[in-house]
Amino acid sequence: MTGYLPPLRLTGATILRDGELQRRSLVIEDGLITKGPLPPVDMSGYLILPGIVDLHGDAFERHIAPRPGAPMPVMAGLRSTDREAAAHGVTTAWLAQCWSWEGGLRSPDFAESVMTALADYRPRALTDLRIQIRCETHMPDTRQRLLAAVRRHRVDYVVFNNHLPETLALAQSAPHRVAQWAADAGYDLAGFVAMLETAQARGREVPRHLCALAEAFDEFGVRYGSHDDPDAETREYYRIIGARIAEFPTSAGAARLARACNDPVLMGAPNVVRGGSQSGGVSALHLVAQGLCDALVSDYHYPCLAEAAWVLVDKGVRALPGAWDMISRVPAEIMGLADRGRLNHGMRADFVVVNGTTREIEATVSGGRLAFLAGEAGARLVGAFPGPMLAAE
């Protein structure tokens, strides 16, 4: 891991602090935001915003398997994911790893290999990378294995989802689309469908299974929620067992129920940028405008996080402080991370430097360490470094 940046006072920039854009300096020292008349660096023309906190991203799958059937070493994929996240302003990220009957990259075996690789890579990481487990509900036989993995690797975020009904329907209507899943899991199509039907038949075991997981997660201090709730009834089902985070509700009704119960609602930033869901679900932009969405996540595309904030600004849905809160302060609060998401004294030095004209991210600092550097901001910061140049990506 690179060392801390030298003590610096960034001056002349517009800084997001206390919910407002303010013209003031930002001092960093020993990995924290602090005070003091330290050596100044002129950052006029730039915005300095809190580092992005991404609660759900599965773009890492493309780094590990850039083509179907062409997997790469997991460690190389994590390293590439880390660099991509940093280049787009992400300073804390949860990698959304499936624990599923789908097999291949989404199997329990692969999930455990990713957890092990991330534990080995984390000391060298540019950003704070963590694991979110997307747990398929109809896998009660793996409960003890899952809990052991969560405890061993200190997983702090799990979401429940049930994709069996739609997969079984797809196997009937478009079997060729399910064939690759079957091959990844080591089945032919008929064997794979039989496995799905067997899992579906265990539906009566699922409520007790989820309650047992929820009880253990409460003991471990794990935050948990549900994924792709299609309606209010499904959202209510999950919240009854304690799964309070509503991730990607696919209908306004599910989102309304969550907000009525004061449960945070997460939506995909690509949904905002593209103007709608790629899978036919509810519009994230609509939910934000209606006050039914608390935070945005990268889903499958890191660049969309910052871009979505600017879309909200340009469409008049949010001013920049409120839009940026949806990808920084609010996600940090949802996960109980009191040391990030804001640029207050004593906080972890997580921030991005954004060109005020082009809106491009030209520097990312994560935990007081340089994670990404480019453009004119890069030139100004490099000129302020004493001695040998610090390593940066």
C-alpha cells in the first residue's frame, strides 16, 4: 500500500461541506482531514467532494471473466477492479458476490475464493474494498457454510434474493439463454432445470432458513437487506425478518413501502444515467424525484456513479450537495461508517478532485493515500510533493 500523502492544504477550490458548496481550504495530514497552516496547493477551478461510497457493484465479474468461458486470475481481477473504482472517484466499495445455485462465478465455491483473494489483496488495495454477499434464498443446505464464511472473512453486508421463479420461466420460454448457466454449473439443460425444481420444492424450508441467517447476522453485526423486491408484499416479507435495506426494488410500490417504514432504498446509478432500467423495472430517476430513493450504487458500471449525480443536477432533481450525498454521505450512514462521506475535521481523508469545467475526476484520495491522479489537478499535486514521487495509479 502506498504511504500517506504529505501534509497539504488544498486552497482555492469549492468544497462540499455541511451540505453546502463552500470556498475554503481542505487540510490533510496522516490520513485524516485536519487543521493547520500546512504547505498550500492551489486548486482553484476545482471541486473537492467526499469520496464515493458504493454499496453494490458487480463490474468486478467482467474483470475476472472478460469473456464467457475465459476466466482470469481472481487476484488480477481484483487489482483491475480497484483501479477502475479509484479512477471514477470510489473510495469505499462493496463487491456484490453471488452465493447462488447459478454455478460458475456465482457459486459458493467461487464466492469463497473471492473472499480469500480479497483478504490477501486488501493490504495493497488503493481503495477500501469489501464483500457484499447476494444470497439466493433457496439454499438452506449451505447455511452453516455461509455463516462460517461470513464470520471468517468479516463480511458486513448481505442481501437476499430469489431468482428461481424467473429462471424457471426463462428455461421454458428461452432455454438457450439458460444453457450457459447450466454449463457453468456443470449440468446439461435438463439436469440444471431439475436442480432448480428441486430447490423450488424446498420453499417451505426457506422462511426458517432466512430467520436463522438473520439471527446470526444480528449477532455478527452484519447489515442485511433484500434485492429486486417486485412489490410491497415482498418488501414487507423481508423486513419482518430484519432485512431492512431495499436494494433495487423493481416497482414504486415496493419502494413506497420501504420509505414508509424508514428503510433505505438503493437504486442503480446506470438506471439514472440511461433514463430507465435495463431489465424493465421502475425508473430510478422517477423514484429519486418522488423522494423514494436514498442512495445510488454502481450496479454494473462505476463511471455512472458520478455521472448520475450530474444528471440529477442537470435535470433539476437535486442540487449538487444533495445529489452527491446520494453516492457518499448517505451510503456511509446506511453502513454505519461514521468516519467518511463528509469532509469534516477528524474524518478519514477520502475525497475526489473534480474539474469544475469538464466535471472530470482528476484525483482520488482514499484514506489519505493517493489512489488516482490525472490532468491539471495531477500536475498541481505532483508539484507539491517533496522528495521522490509517490506511487499512484
